[in-house]
Amino acid sequence: MTYRDAEQYLLGTINETVSRRHPQRLERMAAFLQRLGNPHRAYPTIHVGGTSGKGSTATMIATVLSASGQRVGLHTKPHLSSMTERARIDGVAISQERFAELLEAMLPPIEATAREEGRPSYYETLLALAFLDFANERVDVAVIEVGVGGTLDGTNLLAPEISVITNVGLDHTDILGNTIEEIAHDKAGIAKAGVTLVSAATGTARAVIAQACAQAGAPFVGMSDVATIEACPSEPYAQRCIVRTSERAYELALPVLGRFQQRNAATAIVALERLPAALRPTDDAIERGMSHLVIAGRMEFFPSFPSIVFDIAHNPDKAASLASALAETFPQRRLTFVIAIAATKDVDGILRPFLALPASFTFTSFETPGRTAERPQRLANVAARAGVAARVIGEPLEALAVARRQAEPSTIVVVTGSTFLVGVLRDWWLAHVAETRRP
């Protein structure tokens, strides 16, 4: 099997069945992993869920643990450029050759599972492949991001050292519920007896999570109860802050943009402080690891003329955070957005915070197997109802080219709304434009 063969096979399995009406999904994943030898039990794990920030927080935790000298596996989703990004060790994605070899070896267990419990989905197969790779490579610890929700997610078979829920917002309402309380309850399904759960959730979501932890026998730690964040003067296009916990003050230099990343860093630190002694990084490793962060596609800034930001803000919570971060980071600069949104997403909720900014808009589309983009004209109609004029250009590269061509040199081009759009245009940018990168 070549990597191309592996890609085509997996794209044919995009048949997600997660639903409150399909509780057998975890049973299927458990049977699948058992046939693979339960690779997820071969190393300690850290389980990270939430609506927004879970990928960044998981990456922060993994980067710090790598800085402490440990061999660290990291599984996050979605990927931007390649399926190989789903299985990274010390920041390096699995090779295409090894990816194909592992998937080929997994085919008999996949077929056996398909006959007895139903075929493992695209997500389940990629998750299992990451588990298997980490076991084969003998990682010291793995940081695993929840896919969707928590209760029925394939990652909920882990017995982690610590659990994290970053926050709770309205996303995947067709799967998780229509209210913050319902979604928080689903995410809190990762709580396990005796395993501390750290959360930065606020309001009713926090209350729901704390109650679920009490019922599960999981010690609950609210990030804001034990940590404070003090912003410090920073260089342009980076940020400094002091995170004070009950144990010490950490002086962080974060090479990422967006005030929300300070909150993610504080959440990561609170979780890291509560790891068992054998895994806990030194204070120096925490500060050093945070200073070397690379988080692709999360308010990722490239200086040029015009400059560009890539961010996979694909739900209302992420969009609000991005809009706030753009206003804070570039207060005197005009913005021009290139946006595509998946048809299953809350279009109005995602666009609302962007349309409030002093910006121009180009709406576009994307093509990827198993996913459908919302019609760009519908996005333009939403903007029109808010009194904002916009261009509609269906081809993504053309949309980016027009946005760049019509932007002033000081304008910031923002590509967002869909992971698929960001992945395609970011790849093109890196191959054809980017020569330098300022974090």
C-alpha cells in the first residue's frame, strides 16, 4: 500500500456515525482497539476536550513535555495538509511510508470489526492509527485531543493521567445538543473516577462540568480558581504574560497571537502542574516549551505585502475569539476576509463577529471528499442582511488572489471559516509566497 492508496482508502470511510442515537460507536471502537492489541493502553495519556482551544492547549502540553526531555505523542484534529499530522511525535508527523505500512497492517482488524460491529469510520481509523504508532514508537506519554463532544468520542476509552475541558460553546449541535448545558454534559462525559479534570469553562457550562465530575468521582479544578493571567508589554506579533498559580509565577513568551492563547496556556499549565511526578515537567521546561510553540492554522501570521493570517475558526465561539484577537492585535489596520464555511455549520453565528469589524469580504468555496461547502452566495446574502457588501468568487485560489490584489499594503488578509479552505490556501501560500515567518 502506498500513501496515496492509504489516503484513498480512508477518504472512502468518511461515514461518521457519532450520535446520541448511536451508543454502539464506543463499543465498536473498543472492539477495534482490542483487535489491534489495545495500543492506547501502552503509555500514559492526557485527554483534552472542549469547544475551542483544545487543539492549541493539547499542543502546548505536548510541546512542554517534549521540552522536558520526554518522547511525546500528539493526536489532534483536523489536519491541515496531510493525514499524517494526526500522529506526531515531538512535533514531527509520521512519515507517509510508515503511515501506509500501519494502515495496511490494520486492514485485517478493520475487516473483522466491520463484520461484527460495523466498519470503523474515517475518524476512528485515524485515531487508532495514531494510538498504534505511539505504541510502536514507545512514547513516554501521549496527548490526545477529543474529536467531537466527549461521551461517545473514540478517545473516551482512554484511562488518562489527567483530563482537560477548555471551554464550551455551541458547535456540533446536531450531535451534542442544542444548549450549552447539553453540550457541556456531553463533553463532561470524559470525567473519570479518580482522574483530575481541569477546565477553563465558565458560567453554566462550568457548573454542569463540576457536577458531572462530582458524580463521576473526578476531582474538579477550575482554571480561574487557581491561576491568574497578567498581560505584559510585548513585541509586535508575539505576546508576553505572567501566569500565576498556587505554586509559582511563570513568565511566558508566546510566539502565537491572540489573547485567548494566554488562557489556553494557563489551562495547560494548571494541568501540567497536576501530572504525576514521573511526568511533570520542570518550571524551566514549562517556560521554555511555551516559547517554542508552533500552532499551524491558529491565528498564524505571515508578514508580507499584504500580510496574511490563517485561522480555522469554524464555529461561532472560535469566530468570536478570532475577531477579538484581530481587533486587539491589528487595531489600526484594515482587514479583508477570504471565507468559506461548511454547509453543516452555523453560518450566521460564524459570520456575525467578522461582519462587525472594519473589513471587506470575499466568500468562496472548497471541494473535499465527504464534506460540502455552503454556497458562497448564501454567505454573501447573510452579509447583505447585515448591511455589508461582499464579493463571491467560487474558486479559492482566485478568491485569495483577488483579495490580495485589491488590498492596500497595510491590509491584513484573513483566511478562515473552514479547515479545508485554510489547509488548501495555506499550502499554496507556503509553496509560492512565504519566505519568512514572524510568529
